[in-house]
Amino acid sequence: MEHPLIERNPHIMLGKPVIKGTRLTVELLMRKLGDGFTVPDILEMYPNLRLEQIQAAFTYSADKIANEIILEVA
């Protein structure tokens, strides 16, 4: 699935997925949420970030998890 607001570039943050045009990684945003910050908190911390970009990070993360290959352990 294509994510137009997310990009991976080996020259930006070592190729980790970032919000396009920024150095904010999807991982950073997910960790902020996991640490208890809300979306409004994140928007306040990063005033140039838009709600649509955070939502794109959610979708990107969910798609990656949905497409995981599960290995059976014997």
C-alpha cells in the first residue's frame, strides 16, 4: 500500500520511515503515543506537523503490522 505522506530515504534518518519533508520518524510518533502523549500534545510539540501526517503514521504502522509474516516455532 502506498503512503503518500510517508517516505523512506537512505539519506534521511538512516532510511527509517519519516513524515515526508521532515526528519520525524514514524517510530518517534508511535513512541510518543505509547508514552502517553495525545495527538494534541504531539501537534503542540511539533507545530509544523499536521493531523493528517500523524494519521498517516498510524496507517503506515498498522499496514506494517498487518503484513507481518508470522513464523511458527516448533
